[in-house]
Amino acid sequence: MAEKTREVVRYEERGSVAIITIRRPEKLNTLTEAVVQGIADGIDAATAAREVRAVILRGEGRVFTAGYDLVPDEGGGWSSPYDAPSPEPRAGAWDPVRDMQWMGKNVERFMKIWHCPKPVIGQIHGWAVGGATDLVLCCDQLFMADDAYIGYAPSRVFGTPTTMMWIYRLGLEHAKQFLLTGEAIDAETALRIGLVSHVHPAAELPARVEEYAERFQHIPANQLALNKLLINQAFENMGLRTTQLLGTFFDGVTRHTEEAYRWTESFREKGFRQVIAERDAPWGDYGERNRDGEQG
């Protein structure tokens, strides 16, 4: 890992288990270029590690991650794998190709979890919001604290899911229920609708996840890899790649509507936390429930 990514993402191996930990607790582990790259690097390291049979993705501090950092610090911007000659854009102009290449780079890095031949367990505590779901729903199994919440709040304005795992993990009814409204899903509901595999008391969650991950060492690595590939292939045959292409494109569209422009402009007028609270007030969740952080 590069020095910057090591500061915000820790990779460690404990016997047969690799643990990737997001470490921006003061910013609710919100996603930046360095965080996303650090997670991708961690997956690569775990894939190449001979003794590692399973991977855990977790967050340090009060939450797993509150999504994309919508108000990044200086130097927290994003890189793009694409550039090309173009005229100086007029004010408000949107370049869909540049936007898709930029956001598509994040999707590719999130999907390293999907492609990893070793099982990856997502450990959700506190909150997993917005872009955090694009990341964590790529995991093979999800374990959740009994007081945690997960949801895609940008459904209300300023986003669509890019990896778009919701429909494939939940089916039509529940995907529409939670994506049309963006409602936060509590742990009990997440378990009932099949979004997560296990729910544990928050204090016990880390230990229980590690115990479970260690059990994979008793199954041949090639058996794990082939079964994961077989399951994943079934979903890719259902059109996962096409859905992700549209999700990434539509995400850019939703960030460049008149409503989106006015919404982001209101940050300066009212303050970020107030705008988020107003977005969520009709539903009584996210920013209305907890005004401590910046979620996206």
C-alpha cells in the first residue's frame, strides 16, 4: 500500500484470516480516494497471501462507514483513469464520459471484493450509508450488529447505487421498498429479508465474525474459489454488469439535475448537517436520527 492509503486503511493477517479496517473514525470512515484504493489494495494482498483463506472488511470507531465524503479535506479529492482533449466546459456542463470513468473506477475497485477467490465477510456496525452499500454489498456474506443500520439515503436526491447489488441480494419487492424510499434498514429487518447472514450484539460482533471466518480454513481453497465463482456467475448471467453500467451512468445523471444543483447549493446557505437533516426528516432516519456526521 502507498503511504497515504496505509494511514486510512489497515491490512493485517491473523492466521488464516486477513482483516481490512477503514481508519477514519473522526470522519465516520467516509470514503475518499485513499480509502477506496486502500481497500482494493487490501483485497489484492489477501488474494495473494498463501495462508489467508478468508477476508473481513470492517471499520474503526462508531460506524462501518457513512458513505462518500461529500465535504473532503484538502487533498481528499478523487483521481480518474481517463483524460482526453476537450474544450473548456461552460458553467454547469456535465461530461458523462469523464463522470462514468471516474465513478466506474470506484465500481471496479469495489468489485475486487466480488472477484476475490476467497470469501469476504462485511462487518457492519453503527451505519453503512449510501456509497458504503455500493462497497459492502459486494461482500460474500454480511454480519451486522444488532443496533446497526444500512441504507441508500441518496435515493432521495443525488445518487443511484453504482454496484447495484440490491436487486440481486433482495429481489424485486424489497429492492423497490428500500431504494424508492431510501429508508434505513435496522438489523432485525435486514436479517428477516435476507440482506445479512447473521446479527450479533455489537460488543460481540468482531469476535463472532473472526470465529466464523476462521472456519473457512477447513475447506480447500480451490473449493471455496470455485463455489464462489459459480454463484457469482449465476448473477452475472442475470445482467449484473449491464445493471452496474446503468447504475453508474444514472448516478452521474442524478448528480447533475436541477434538483441536485439546488440541493448542493443549499449546503452553503444552511450548512451541510441541516440540509441532510431536512432530507431525512419525513422518514425520521439518517441525518434526522443522528446529526453527528457527513453521509453520502
